[in-house]
Amino acid sequence: MRRVLAIVLLASAVAWAAPAPAGNPEVPEKYISVEEVKTLLDRHQRVTFIDVREKAQYDDLHIKGALNIPLDVLPARLDEVSRTEFLVLY
């Protein structure tokens, strides 16, 4: 019985200490209101707007200066996104 317990504890320790799987890094995300975005703009904070809709919808109407990066291709186009500015996806 002690041997089984020792093996289970060792296996648990090894599994817990294993490296984390590769993938997307943790990103602080938060839903914000229109009023909160307006406050950021009023304070002259740099904000990048990313319209994640398809191009046809973007062409119909979008926020002036917004980037159009459809949601389904966003992971492949992350190099186009600022890593220093506040991002608003809509």
C-alpha cells in the first residue's frame, strides 16, 4: 500500500511540475462600455480600434481609423496589432 501511495504522489508531482502547454499567452481582457472608451479618448489615451467583422460590414460602416481584421483571421494577423496601445475590438 505504501508503494502505491508513493507512486501516486510521485506521478502527481511530476505531472504538476511539467511545463505548461504551448498556446496563446494570457492577455488581460475586459468588456468596456462606450462611455469608458469615450473617457479614454477624452484623456487623449492612444486607442487602437479593431473591427472584427467581415470586410463587407466594415465597408458599410466603421469607426474612423479602425483596422479591419476579421475575427477568424485575427490570430494569423496579430503582427499588425499594436502591443503598446490600448486595443478595443468590436
